Amino acid sequence: MDRTERFHLIDQMLCNRRVVTRAQFLEALEVSPATFKRDLEYLRDRLAAPIVWDHERRGYCYEQGEGGKQFQLPGLWFNTSEIQALLSMDALLENLQPGVLSSHIEPLRSRIRMLLDDGDHSVDEISRRIRIVPLAAKAYRSENFQGLCQALLSRKCVDMTYYSRPTDSSSERRVSPQRLIYYRDNWYLDAWCHLRGGLRSFSIDAIQALQITNEPAIEVEDAELNRELESGYGIFSGAATRQAVLRFSPQLARWVSRETWHPEQGSDYDAEGYYILRVPYSQDTELVMDILKHGAEVEVLEPAELRERVKQRIAAMQVLYAGN
């Protein structure tokens, strides 16, 4: 019997019998007195269970709450964000290449796995049954990432050779690093671009070469960073935003209505049961990709330029497949 099962049995016995002796608990739980004591301490301290000792009846019972309200044992499992964080950290550390952290990795992994074990299921069973699968993660040079981290924290400018996929060309840039972003299983650098004279987001896998300079980095306030780079949809965002109005079919609405596309999105249903989603965006690169993946189940209602952009992509796809 694992600890979670013991907790539920303790709760069940207290609810059914009102008063339970120590001997009854030890017999039912099949544990040592020391283990039973630890279980009680955990229930009281961590789960706020009002278990008290009744001197007159020589047993344990639940102390009645206000208005006679009965205590209910909460769930004893990790929530979604906790299990995702722990498993993601474990997976990242397991695949980490040898570097300056090599001597610290195993103790850190051991600590994470101890936390997973606290959920009362073995870490091996958790790893076998629950997995974090990264999708479309791009490869990047570890020395470039390390250099960016060093420049970011020491507040120095960096000179870099940056490859542009849309133009299939490279350019020399001096940038002032502001922050690193991990988004959709890939790393990005938010920085002040001295060449363009403004804030830009750079995909780290597209950095071909990097050199830290002695020039102090330009400081940009967090409020301006958020306004410029987080106000629109996705990683390709900016301050000058427009609003996309998307209409999803009633069938697809069952899924999309539960998704968050942007913190400031708005939504409702029309008279025919279609789900109307309003999303702010600046650059439409990522938004168009997410629209197209839903195929004929979504239609762009506004603005006209976004609708035309999607139509052009669909027309290009039709040409590609016309001869097959």
C-alpha cells in the first residue's frame, strides 16, 4: 500500500468510525508506528487535516469545523503546471550536453526526481506513463547560446551574423540583448537592434556567429519590451497591432474555445453556433500558419489584408497540388 492509499484509508476510517484507535490504524494500514506518525504529521501540516486526539475516547477523530462542516481530503497529485515543470526539467537535464554544469547536473536531477517521488508514485512509473514531447525544436550552437547568456547578464553588446530565412541571406548585426525567451520548444532573443534602430526578436538557431563586445548594452524598460514584443500574436509581434476576427466551425469550436491564443483575446458565438475569436496581432507570419493548420474549419472575417494573405497561401497550395 503506497502513501496515497494510506491517506485515503485514514480519511475513510475517520469518516466512517468517527473515532479510531492507534491500534486499529496500525492493523489496517500495516505500517510501523513511526510511519503512521509521519503520515499523520503530513496530513496535518501539508493537507490541513484537522485530526485530533480524543482523550476521553482514546482515539483519533476529525475536529468539526464551523457549522459542522466535514473536512474533505484534497487531491494528492501534482497539478498540470507542476508535473509539466518537473518532467520538463528532468528531460532537459537528461539531454544536456557536457558543459560547465556537468558536475551539478546529477545532484539537480536527483532533487527533481525526489520531488516527483513525493507524489507517492515512483519516478520510473511517472516517466514511463507521462511524457513531455518537444515538437519542432530547432538545433542551435551551444557556444552561441552560452555567449548570449554571458552578454545578457553582463549587459554587453554582441556582434552577430544572422541568417534571414525569408530572404535566404545573412547580415551583420550589433544588438543589445534584453532577454531570452523559450517559446514553442525553441529559444529566441529579444534585443535592441543597432542596425534597425528598434526592438527585434531573433531565433537563436539562425545566429551563425557571435562575438561579445566591450560596449555596454542599451537598456530597455520592461514596459517598453512588453508593449513592443508581447502586445501582438505569437513571437512575431509588435506594438502596432491590428485585430484578427476568426470564425471557427461549431465542431472545431469544441476544441478552440478552450484554447488561449492571446491574453487579450475576445470571443463569442454567433446565431449559427460558430465560434468567433478576436486576436490582436502585429506581424501575421505565425498567425497565418496557425489559421492554415485548421483548414476549412476556420475563416478569416477581418481584416481584409489578413484574409487576402490566407487566400494567397491557399491558392499557392492549390497550384502545387494541381498536377497530382
